[in-house]
Amino acid sequence: MSEVLLEINNLCVDYVLPNGIARAVNNVSLSIKKGETLGLAGESGCGKSTLAFSISNLHKAPALISEGEILFQGQDVLKMRPKTLKAYRWNNVSVVFQSAMNSLNPVISIAEQLTDVIRAHTKASAKDAELRAIELLEIVGIHKERLHSFPYQLSGGMRQRVVIAIALALEPELIIMDEPTTALDVVVEREILNQLYELKQTFGFSILFISHDLSLMAEIADRIGVMYAGNLIELGLAKEVFHHPIHPYTKGLVSSFPSIHGPKETLYGIPGSPLNLLDKPQGCDFQARCPDCHHKCQQEVPRLSSDTPDRLVACHNL
Amino acid sequence: MHYIVRQLGFYLTAFLIAISFNFMLPRLMPGDPLDALFSATQGRMDETQMAAIREMYGFMDGSIIEQYLAYLYSIISLDLGPSVLMFPVSVTQVIGQALPWTIFLALGSLIVALIIGISIGTYASYHRSGFFGQVVPPVLAFISNFPYVVTALILFYIFGVQLDILPISYTYDPDLTPGFHWDFILSVIKHAILPMGSMILVGVATWVFNMRNAMINVLGEDYITMAEAKGLSSTRVMTRYAGRNAILPVATAIAMAIGFSFAGSILTEVVFNYQGLGNVLLKGIVARDYPLIQAILLILVVAVLTANFIADLVYVWLDPRISK
């Protein structure tokens, strides 16, 4: 459990736009341990997906990784040669994208989308790849008769299962899940998450789970990181972060969701709107929306610091 | 399968309507070619002569329905009467000699332009920040913005007149006897280079841009990012995942272009004196050869409808979602 699988150090990702440079990920460092589920939370546009894309080095212009390193089992992903990178992708890290509706090619059969990744990375024959594809579909609970279906012939939940089956194809060490259940209703979401948990028990992969739903994350993740305007502002054990948030933004995020189990509480949102990345203020990025903003927050950028070894917070009001 | 049957029904209906128009149009016009012939002889033909000629050309008396049925029968039996211009050679024969050349010219240049254009469009959009993607499309846009006649005449002048390395007239060397031997085939290819080349040069940019626009839409889709995250080879992502989907909107444009390619070949055939249908049509119009003109229009209708039907079949094969 303690062995580090992936280490991100001082990662910066910029979007080079005609009217300036928007820093979507600002100096973020975090690590994912073997077998761990790390949750990454934050509102839309906070850089959580951008960060996830960097792990497979998928960025294309106008996005640019300007600084930092991403070490997968000690090897820098950003310095890999194209051939090594291709082998690393999916073999070591696979991705379940936001919406399964769009991450499956509509005119290619499920069979081919499953087998092509197997055949691209292994020496499996067409026949073996197909057997493996059937096996994978059965793992996620889809009947093998569906193998030659096209995505439009499947329901939303089935498509998401297919995407998960594809993600499992090469038994990677890490699966990045970018809001994998956002497009699904709660019942299907629950089914898929339970199944995912079982699969994790069987295969022992790590998960980077991206979502804006902190309560969901508190259930499934070991640790949670919270991002705001490209900065990692809080990182700690899932239950701790969810039940005892420290950063004012995390507090706002936690109180924006109704609790499923607890008593009825009034919901508090976060006032204001997300920061314009092209027009960042001096000092803390959250100052305009923060209830406890004081003089120091307008002058100095808060650094991630810790009281206890397991908890990091970037706020002057500690 | 339902889809194909439905489309077939649609095309048969369209064909019937088109040939009915083809039947009605000359009859809506005042007079007929014989009147033109009559006035050309300045009234020195008497009524019996006129009637004999009229009958020979297949202009029969009788009710409009009888005429229509006779017209339909003439189409089915491919007996479209003699040509006025090349009397007594039958219209079917005149067209039979010219049509293969036009098909060769129009479809040949379209297919080559498609292959080149779609390949360039796919590659240039997938590598759009690279040298190729930045330079080639603007250059092609520049070339294709000349009117066709200008491009054709420039090629004509450079390769046909100044350098004198390519023939500028006829479909093959008239000294040769047509047949399956090398001299003849080589001669056909040599004679086709300029007319086909000019059509390809003008046509290719259309496909580059059609394909590029479709590609750029597709390249933003999540399934492309997923295909890349899967570590598939760039070639596979570019062709199978992006190109495969981008070709769908382009396929519709191809179906329409087949019709235009026949129309476009008329001008080419005139510039390069190529003995195809366009050349025959032009001569027919000048000579008011109504049977010939009618038959060529009929051929064009059949060609366009057949091409569109084939395109529909291909579309079903390309996009499995259609047949539902």
C-alpha cells in the first residue's frame, strides 16, 4: 500500500490562447500509491481533467506542459520517446473518459474497439484477442452476444461498462476515471461503482478518480485532493477532508452537496464564480470568494503546508 | 435492408419523373427539328416529303399517351431512332461510341482526385501544426481558385504546345486500331493525361477541404483522445478512428459530385477535343439534333441516379447507424 506508483512534481500546464496564457494547472505535486484510490475534486475548469490528461501526456496545442515531471515507477512520462510513450499508454495507465457516449467511436464495433488495443500492445492473434474481449465483457457483466454490437445499440450504462472493460484490457497499474458516472443516473452509477470496487479488489489497480461530488468520493476514495483555479489547495485522507474540511473552498464544496445518510441540513454554496485564469489576482486565488480574506491573502500566495503528515492545506488562515 | 429497398423505390420514381420531363420538354417548345429543317430549305419541301422525314425520325402522330408509351418503349428497347446530325447512324450507336470515353474521363479524374484529395486532407488535418498541414492546403486553395478554363489552357499551352510532350486532341492516336495491346493502351493513357490532369488539379482542392473540415470536427471528439490514450499507432488513429468518421459527410458530397463530374467533363472534352459525350452534346445542340440531345440528357439522368444509388449503398456500409 505504501509503494509510490505515480509521482507528479511541480506540474504546470498552460493553455496558450490568443489573449494570453491561462495556467490551468499551477505547480501541482501529488503522488498515487499502489492500490490506492485518489480522489480529485473541484469545480468545472479547476484543472482536474487537465491534470489527468497530463498523466498520459495527451495534451495537444493549445495546451502545453510547461514545467514539472511525472514519474511513473520512476520513469518520466514527459520525457518518453514516442514509442515508449505508446507502450506506456494503456499498458500502465488507462483512462475512462467523462462520457461513454462520446468516448466510443460510433461506427466501429465494440469488438474492434476492444481488440485493437489488445493487439496494439500484445502479440495476441485475432482469435485470442477476441476471446480476451469476450472475457472482459463478462467481467463487467455484459453478455458476449453484445461483442459485435455498435455503441448506438447499447444503453448508456452498458456503454460505460464497455469503456471500463476496455480500460481493464491490459490490466494497467493505474486507471484514471474522469467523472465516469456523471452522465448516468444514480442507480446505474451505484451499480457501476460497486462493480468497480469489486474489480479493484480482484486486480489491485490504483484509481485516480475525478469528480466534483465530494460525498461520493468520501465513500470510494482513500485520499482526496481538492483543486481550485489550477492549484491543489487541500489534500488528505478522504474521511478527514470530507468531514473536517479546512480550506474555505473545501468547506464550501462539502456544504454544496446534500448528505445522503445524515440529518437534513441547509445547503451553503460558494459565493461568486470561478476565477478567470487570464486575470489572476495577486496573492491567493480564492480571495474574492473567501469569507475570511484578510490583508495577507491579497499579498502572498499561500503554500501547501501541513500540521499533520497526512494533511496538506494551502491557506493563510490555518 | 428496408433502407435500401426504400432508396431503390425513390430512385425509380425519380427516374420516371425525369424521363417524363425529358418527354414533355421538346413537345412544349414550338415546332420540332423538322420545322427547323423545313425553314432551312426555305420552303422547298412539300408536305409529303416532310411527313416521310417526320416518320423516319420517329415523330409519330397519335394521342399524347400513345406517344408517351412509344417513348417509354423506345427507352426500354434502347432504340432511340437515328441521329439528325449523323444520319443514318442511330443515336444509340453515336452515344455508345462516346459514352465510354466520358465515363473514363469523368469518373477516372474524380476517383483520382478523391484518392489524392482525401489522403492529403486527412494527413494535413491530423498534422495540422506541421509543415505539410500549414503549407499544402493554402497552395491548393490558390490553384483551385483559377477558373477551370484558365488552368486547362495553361496546361494545354505548356505541355501540349510549348513542350509538345503530350497530345492535345483525340482520345487515342487515330493511326492505331483499338484493342487490347500495349500501343493502344499507352496511347489512351497519354491522351488522357492532360484532360484528366486538368480536372484533377481543379477538383483535388475541393476534397482536401471537404475532408479537412470533417476531420477537424472529428478530431475534437472524445473517442479520438481515447484512441490516443489507448496507445494505438498514429496511422491507425488517423485513418480508422478519425478518417473513418470524417468520410461520412464527405461521402454525401461525393454522391453529388459524380453528377457534376459528367457536366464538368463537357468543358474538358471541348478544350482538349476529346471524343466523349460532351463533345457530341455540343455538336448536337449546334445542329438541333433533338433525338441526340434527349438521349444524352437521359444518359446523364441515369448516370447521376445510378451514382447516387451506389453512394447510398456505400453509405450503409460506412455508417451502420443508417440502416436502422
